[in-house]
Amino acid sequence: MGLTIHYNLKTSAKTTAGAKAIVEKMRQLALDLPFEHVDNRVRYYGPKQCQQPLESVRSKPKLFSALLDAGTSISIPWMKGTTLRIQPTEIFLFDAIPGPGSEWLTLGLARYADEIEVDYDPMEDDRFRKSVKDGGMVRKQFDGRRWEKWLVKNGHPWKRPSEFAEKRKIKTRKPGWRFGTFCKTQYASEPAAGGIPNFIRCHLCAIHLLDRIAKLPTVKVDYNDEGKYGPSNYTDDPWAKNRVYTWHPGKYNVKALIEEVGEWNEMIAAAFGGWQDLANAAGVDIQAPITKFGNFEQLEFRGQNQEQLAPFLTAMKQLAEQSVKVEQ
């Protein structure tokens, strides 16, 4: 949780050499800005490295991080609303560290297979599942009647769904070279990291680098700046019953950005305070980066007065009181 910049990069460059050249230009642009650190070279990972199971490379931090950042989701045709995480076949990337407290800004381009092979199980096929209410939730459940109707309609003798399990190839629909991930700058505003001046440097470095990359030939950049300094997607009426989110041009206003991160700090402090009360009632101690702020209690107090947090804080208080009563 925290103020974050989400971004996606694409290029119409067709070749591996073309993709590498563009990422090299991105790195040069980063060197022109006051980042605390920029990698001294662009890293490359080929198919043998990229196609390893993610857990098997956890001991290799650089590769593990690259595969996490370059991973993307594709839809499964027979399971509406369900996605599958896939890894790239090649990556060119580098890291730029805006400053203390901020996450690294990882930038690059990756290529993905045109199609991948996945396991198909009729038990997970929407055609054979129905919605079932379970308390206050709705879940999907395999429907034997639908299965039997399908067997009859297609001239099959009765068979178990498992007899139709198979490997299927599905299109990834991720053409060309692309990359998408995020960078959280919120905690660069921690007093020990340098406070608001440090946050401003970190956040502006990230935004202005993305804007400069967008001017490179063949490159398209889309990003959502939760700080509203750059382009962002948010609702103009957070209290509407049916919220409508729309894109807004960047304000590029430092004063407004300072106010925005201040509100985020207060909101996070108040929300964490509610979680902390609930956890303490259950005998569990939890910590978060926001507690490192020297003025955490003041932030929490001011955040409690934010109207949009009232329902959440009330619910946390009630749950904490219920936990105490159960213990007694």
C-alpha cells in the first residue's frame, strides 16, 4: 500500500538488436537525471534463463526480480475473468534507484511466446460450472447436469470429466517487445530517508524519465501516477454509488504533489492503525514502513479524520472489540 507509479512500455521495433538499442537509450536518459544510482549496463536474459520456474531462481536476486517485473498475465479462454501469469522468452532491462526509501525503477523490453501450452480440465470450464451463493460470497461450482447435457449433445457415452483433460495451446496476444511494472515512491517521504524533499526528487525523476522515454522514436509509454503529478486515472466523485474512473492529464505541480503524498501518509497511518488494533487484540504484533515515520501518531490522528476511512476504521474497531470479548 502506498503511492505508486504504474507504467507500460511498448515499441514497434521488430528485432532483438532494435529492442536492445532502445533500452540502451532509456538508460542514457536515466543518467541525465539525478537518480541515486543507474545500472552501469543493460542486462540481458535469454530463453534458457527466462523460462526457468520462478521459484528455482529465487536464490538469484537479479534474475528473480527481472522475471517478476517482466511477467505478464493472459486470459484463459474457457475461464472468464481468470488469468495466467507467464514469463518472457527474452528481456533487456536495467534498474534506476531514485533515492532512499523509494522502490527501484526497472525499465526494459521483453518478448513473449506467441502461444503457450496449458492444462485443460472440464471441471474448470465455465460451460460446465454454475454460480453458487456461499454466505455473502458467490463461487463457481462444477454442474454435473450441464456436463451430462454436453455429452449427449455431442454424441459421447457417459465419461468422467477427467477423461477429457488435455494439453491445449492458447494465444498469448502479446506481440512485439513490451514491458510493464510499477515503482512505489511513497516511503521516500519517510523523515529518516530525507522527507518530502527526497520524495520530490524520487517521484519527479521517475515521472520525467518516463516522459522522456515516450519521446523516443517507435516507443509508446502509458503510465498511471497515483500522485497525480503525471497522467493519472481516478474518479472525480469518490462518494458516487457507481464510481466512474477517467484519465486526467498530469498536473506537473510540485505543491499539489506534496499535498497528495501528505494525504496518502495520513491515510496509510490511519488504516494501519486500524489493522494494528485488530492484530493486537488477537495477540499478534505487526509492523509496516509507515510506523518508521517519527510523526506516525500525528499522521494516524489526522488520517482518522479523513471521511472516506470512517467505515473501514469503524469495522476494524468493532472486530477488535469482538476479539477482546472472545478472549475474555
